[in-house]
Amino acid sequence: MPQTSKLPYNPDRVLGIILGGGQGTRLFPLTRDRAKPAVPLGGKYRLVDIPISNCINSGVRRVFVLTQFLSASLHRHVYGSFKFDHFSRGFVEILAAEQTATDTSWYQGTADAVRKNLVHFQSVDFDYALILSGDQLYRMDFRNILTAHVESDAALTISTIPVPRKDAGGLGIMQIDPTRRIVRFVEKPKTPEALDPLRIPRESYADLGIASEEELFLASMGIYVFNRDTLYKLLDNNFTDFGKHIIPMAIESERVFSSVFQGYWEDVGTIRSYFEANLDLVAELPRFNFFDMSAPIFTRPRFLPASKINGASIDHAIIAEGCIINHCTVSHSVVGVRTKIDAGSYVYRTVILGSDTYEPKESVEAHAARCEPPVGIGKATHIENAIVDKGARIGDNCVITPEGKKGDVDHKLYYVRDGIVIIPKNAVIPHGTKI
């Protein structure tokens, strides 16, 4: 890890740009009411906390987040979480898509999103643009890729990660020369004929720091460092996407290099990957460690009381702040902030996103008058392999499981995606419901 005092660049002249993504259809219904970067993670965080925290820990203190869909909750979270003092140049600012007198279109892709905001970036002095995705789980010291970028005299550096053949078909795959300059890029190669020439040569494993006997390919992580002039030059056109258009064009005309990353990295852009990434956090040795205080993950300070456990059985679980867990069983699950689970319930392999507020007594009584449960999980309810979104009301004696359900299901009370039941935000599951 480079020492800040010996960096070959000025950290104050690096601009972080986080892409908020599109409609997030692969994460629906979690993105039904919120932008993808605002989706909760790990009991108390949001997806956007990951790239922002990586920036802060790497000395990148000027960050824009680009978004266009359902950005209200993302705005509240970012402005309530990341505040710099008046005497620093740091900021984390949301740039929502906007129509202008000369352009009434929304973002058409990743490159188009950056292009449409170049007018805002022009007011910020920067030498390098660090472009990141808003839906990935990883911990990276960006000083390493920035240092490699400067020392190799690159115009563009792409962070890459070795992946096995089974994962390579869904990613952009790079081929590099001995100096790590990228000489070829193929977006999502599907056939063996397309993949085979892109294998990392075995003799290069040691030089790249790869300790594996597996057949591997170098995949783009969607993390880019551009020289300022290069960014403006490559976006002086109508191409809409970095992976499909800008990167292949840059390889032909610019010095484009790879920075190889060896740590944990997970794209949490689908319901299955999101679910598994959350459940991995409850393992005794999770692949992503929120307890690593050498590079902490920051989020909104809520000032909630500590969680209260009343005679419950808890095994391999994360319990966030402000929860009340009564005489129930919680196993291999993530329990988000302000969650209430009542007596006799069984929760297994479930991600509960919690609640934004505590429900006042008047609301509980009003819902009870309509025979509706309060916010939380009622008595003697069985939930497994599920995601329970914020503010959901799940009654007594319910059963929620994907068992016996094939394919995707859209129901007025729930959804099934990738073999996982999702109870949507603010849903009401009546007493005795069997899903």
C-alpha cells in the first residue's frame, strides 16, 4: 500500500464518479421504490456506502454519485451520512439525471451518464477521474490503481480480477501483454472459441500474484482511472456505454493498462447475488469483513438504542441496532435496524432489511382495528430463504418459503426471484398466510 506522502499524484486532484446504474430490474422488487445504490446491505448499510467508503479511505474526498431512477431515498442517505467540514474541499454530491434546453433524453448508458455531467465536472479541478460502480461489494485501496496508472504513463487504467471460465462469459474479458498493457477486450464472450485465446498464460501467474492452478481470465471490474484529457476526448461522440463502446475504442488509440486486484469482489446486481452476499456476512470467516477497521465502511449515524434479545436462540446472525428479538429462533440471517420479531417465530436464511422508523402506538392500534399486524414479524411465523423489505408487516402463524415454487412469481403479497421469496417494502402479510 503506497504511503500518502510518497504518492506520485496529488490526491486532491482525483475526482470520484460513482455510477448509480439504471432501473435495477435485476434487483426488482428491491428497486421498486428506491435507486439501486440505496438498497440496504448487511443490516445497517446501503450499497452506495461501499464505493464512497473506499474513496474516503483512499484519500479521494471529492465524489459525485450519478443517478436517475427513484433517487429520493438515496439523496437522504448520502446527505445524512457523508458530510465534510467547511474547511475542507471534500464533498459527496448527488447528480440526478436532468433534462436541458438542448437535450431532453435520460442516461442511455454508463458513458452517456458521465458525458451528460461533464459540464458539472468542469467546475472541479482534477487530473484523474476514478469511475466506479454503485452495486459492488469489495474493499479496495484506490491508491494502488492510481499509482500504477501514473507510473505506467497510462491514459486509462482498468481494474481487473482473475475469474474462472464459468464466470467469464458474463463479464468483459481482457488480454494483456507482459507490461500489463491491454491489447484486447471482449465483452461477455460466450463461446469456447472466443474465450480460449483470452486465457491468462500459466507462466504469467506468478508475475500477476495469482496463486491458483485453475484456468483463469482477466475480467473488468468496472473500475476505471482516466486522465482528464483522455476522458473528455473519448466521450466526444455519441457512444453510450464504457464496456461496449468506449473501452474497445480506447484500446485501439490510447495507452490502456490493467491493474490486477486479488481480493474479494462481488457484483450484487441480481437478487441471488445480493442474497448470497448478505448471508455470507454471517459466516464465522466472511469473505467481506465489515469488522476491518483499517478501512472502515461508513454509513449514516442513527443513534439507535442497542438491540434487545429476550430469550431468543441466535445462531450465525447479524443483528443491527434498535431491534427487539423475543423468544424466537434466528439462524443464518441478517436482521436490519429496528426489526421486531415476536415469540415462537423461526427465521432461517433470511435477510430482513428492517424499518426506517419505530411504529407509533396509534398506528399499531389503527392497524389492529383492521386485523392487520404491526411492523415486524409476528408470533409463531416461519420464514426461510427470503428477503423481507423495510416496513413489512408479517402476521402471526404465517409460513413464508420458496419451497414448491418454480420460476419467477409476481403475487400481490410477494415475489419469487432466483428461488428466493421477497416480501416488498411496506407489504402487509395477514395473520395465518401460507406462502
